Amino acid sequence: MSLPATEVGADSRREQMLVAALDVIAERGFPDTRISDVATAAGTSPALVIYYFKTRDQLLTEAIRYSEDRWYDVGTRRIAEIETAAGRLEALVAMSCLPEEEGNEPASWVIWLDMWAQAARHPEVARVRREFDEHWRRTIADVVRDGQKSGEFSDCDATEFAITLSALLDGFAVQSALADPTVDNDRAFRISMEFASGQLGFDWKPKRRQARARRGA
């Protein structure tokens, strides 16, 4: 059943505002993003933005949620095409570490730095951050369990591994966001995969590859 034209239009306007909010957050930072800035970027009025999102904090957290949902949508489709658990895990790490070549969306790891900082002081932002991290760890753990069932991975606690790997990837995200000259994206990817293969007992060798997505991007 198709949605009524009015609902389609409303969804389109809402999405336009979320994308505009991500643009502004990436440029100005979470704390300095105002409703009026987002309205200008979206080509609409502040009153209409408030109509859809009520408060500035709701707009900003929903924008980050929108970015994350799109990232998982791309990732789910991508790993579904990969036959091996090791290949799916490598794809997840690549999506987190390696920048995409084209089609960049407005958000970046810089937005995640802002959200982590705000989560320390704002309960709603903290709740969204917890949801994202829990989803990310579950995604990694599910791939590990699939690999253990298929005999690709050695026995280990999948949840503990997911916590450790996700923390490692988040640490590299900080380096990436700050454009650290020593820890570039390729090195972050290689180190992460060497850790994963060592912990899970599968062979991995670095090769030239292209990533199609990046968490938060």
C-alpha cells in the first residue's frame, strides 16, 4: 500500500531537515548548531523545523539517528552479499575505518566526537549513544557467532570480543576525525583486522580494497 501524497511530502521535508542538520553539525559542531541554521540550510523556516522536531536537541539527536540508520541499512545489504563470516567481519571493519571514495553523506566521525562529548551532559543524547553502541556490538557479535557455527572462527566469548573490537574501532575513529598523520585509515584497518584474525584464529592478509561506507558518514 502506498502512502498518501501528503505523508510522502511530510517524510521528504523531514528527511531534508535531517540531512541539513547533519551538514550544519559537521560544519559548526553540535553545541553551535541552531534551529535557524538548519532552517536556512534546508531552505525552510525555523517555525517549520520546530513543528517537526519540537526542540533543538530532538532535531540533533534525530539527525544522528537518521545517519546511523542509513549506515546500518547500507551495511546490512552489503554484508548479506558476502558468503563467509570472515568476509562479513572484514567488511564491517572496512566500513568503520576506510573512507568511501564517492557519495559521501554530510556527517562524519567529527559528528560522533560531538555526540560523545554531549552524551556526558545530556541524558537524551546519552540514551541515543547507548542504543547505537549496543547495536554495533550486537552486529559484530552476531557475525562472530555465525563464524563459530561454520567453523571459521575459534571459540571465544563473542560478546567480549565485540566489546573489545568496537572500543578499538572507536579509538581509531578519534584519530580519523582529527586527521592524525601517524594513524591513517589504512593503518587503522590493518591493525583492527590483525587483532580480529588473531583473536578469532583465521588467516587474514592485507589487500587493496575500496570501502563503500563509513560509520557516521
